[in-house]
Amino acid sequence: MWFLQELFLRRRSGNLPFKMRNITQSNQQECRESIKEEFENITRKLPALKVRLKLKDFKTGMHDNYKDIFGNLQKVSHPIFTQDEIAGFSQNLRAYIVVLIFMILFESILYSLMAGLFISKQHINELEGIQYIFGFSFALIFVVALHFAFKNIYEFFEAKHLIEINSYDIKLLKPFYIKLFFAILILIIFIITNIYTGYIRAIILEPGATSSSSYLDKIREPLLVFSIAITFIVAIVMAYLEKEITNKSIKFKVFNNWNHTQKQRKEYNTQVKDMLKKCNEKKELLIEKYWGVTLDSQRVFEIEVDEDKKELYQKLENEISNNTISLNNLTDNEYQKYIHVADTKLELFRYSIDSDKAIISTIQDINKVVVDIEKFENKSSLSGDIDVSMVE
């Protein structure tokens, strides 16, 4: 269809003495309008992204503090934890969950075997599986009670430590004494209960406990010790893991919130930077397109400039040769002087596009946001890039 376009162009402008400058200025205008239209489509979400970025900056500031066990704000510098500390916390958290599950299952089985001591045989026969519900309920109660006890013991010592280093009023420790009392009481009940039930477990678990077999007599005491020891070993492991998690859990919540905010901000940063890249790329493509149309017009009419502007074109060439003008650093006066031969040089053709206030304003608006983004990214790179998805 190229020949039809050429025919149309010849019929429309072939007889005009100012056809090249007319076509060039028309192409420049169309190019500017096309760029503005593309910019409008590309930057449609920019106002919303700017608001979101401001909100994320505000939220980041909120995560610079955390409340200690007394409710007082403590200043922190992010990232609070190193990658190794995050990995260690994650491992402890997973291990703690495994220990809880193991302890509940182990205790559930053992307490279900003891259900006959608390539930009549008639009820056991009538209600199928009630012994397992009984065992699970007792096990869950003990595990929750242990969690409460260990957590409050560690919180007491943490509160005591904060009072010492910050010179807080000693009266602040009073509520923690009450919790400590109940925690110790729970541990004492746990110890007594497990020693007592350990003996019962050994009898129930021992096949033919009433038998006079010398072998069964030999394993009775080891079985009793094992039954009691395994519960206490698991409880000790649970206590250690509870300490590691309790000491860092509050800061990790703050850290996770901060990290989540940082990730979201980076997503918005990427969108804005892509926006700037697309605008620049689209601008260059459209300039190239309309410049190509201008060159095609020269080929169709077999002239480079209009006849009445050949002297002006020669003057331009002389200035370029004498280095009295730089096409890469044109001023507005220089462009206006040679505007009628803008079809001869790409720099002249694109000057009116590059200097368009609306186009400049859009690019500057995005650039301003990108500058803030780069400051944020430089700050983040100095702090270190932390990924805590493993503990979220």
C-alpha cells in the first residue's frame, strides 16, 4: 500500500512551495501528541503509586519502634536481625512445633491407656474412642499449661533485666511475681503428676504385669524410669526452645512487619521505574517513526529542503562546519532560526519534541519519584537485603 500513500502525499502537497516544512511541522506535531497520549496511558497509575509510596514510608517509620514487656517504646535500627539469626529463629520455631506435636501425641497415647482409671468400663464400651479423647484432652492441657509456665518464667526474668538496665520502678515487677507464682505451681504439679503417673504407665504398659516372670521383674523399673524420663526430656527441650522464641518473638513481629512493608515498597518502586523506562522507550520509538516518515517525504518529492530555504540550509551547514552551532546543545533561538529546515537534521526535528513542556513535565514527575526510590534502595543496600519469608 506504500504507493497509495505516496500518491496521496503527492496529490495533497506536491504543488506547495513550502511542502517539506509543512510536512515536517505536521509530523512534529503528530509525534508530540502521540507521545503525550502514550504517556497518559503509561502513567495512569502514577498518582496512586505516589500515594502508596508515601504510606509505605510512613509505615516504615512506625516500625522503627517496638513495645517492650512493660509497654514502653524501644527504638530499633533495621534490619534488627542478620540472615543467620533469622535462620536460627526459623529452625527453633519449626523444632518447637515438632516438639509440641510429639509431646501431645506421646502423652495422648499414654493418658488414653490410663482412661480406665477415670472412666468406667461401661462408658468405654458404650462410647467408642472416648479413651482417646480423654488422653488427647489431658495431653493438650498439660502442654498448654507448660507453655504458659515457661513463657511467664522467661518474661519475669526479662522484666527483671529491663528494670535493672533501664532503672525502672521495681513496682513494675509486681504483676510478674503473680504470673511467676502460677508458673512455678504448674511446674510442680507437672513434676508430681508425671512421677505419679509414670508408675501407673509402667504397670499398664508392662505386658502381663501380674506375671511372676523374672524378666518382667527386671524391666519394670527401667520401664518406669523411661516413662518418666522421656516426658521430662521433652519438657526440657520445650523449655529451651520456648526461651529462644520468647526472647525474640516481639522483635520478630516488628521485623516481619517492617520487612513486609519493604517488599511492598520495592514492588511499587519497580512499577515506577518501569513506567519511566516505558515512557523513554515509547518516546524514542515515536520520534524514530515520525522522523522516518519525514525522510520518506524527501524521497517522494526528491528534495531535501524547500527551494526557498536552500540558502538557510547552507548557512546551517556552514555553522556546523565552523563549530559555531552544536546540534546537541541547541538553544530555543537557534532552533527558531532554523525551524524551516528541521527536516534535514534529526536533532532539529526532535528539538520541538524534547522541549515540549507537557512531555518534560511528565518525565520530570516520574524522575522525581525515581530519585527518591534510588535513595531508598541505596539505604536498603547499606542495611542489607533480608528475606524473612521462612518465618512468616
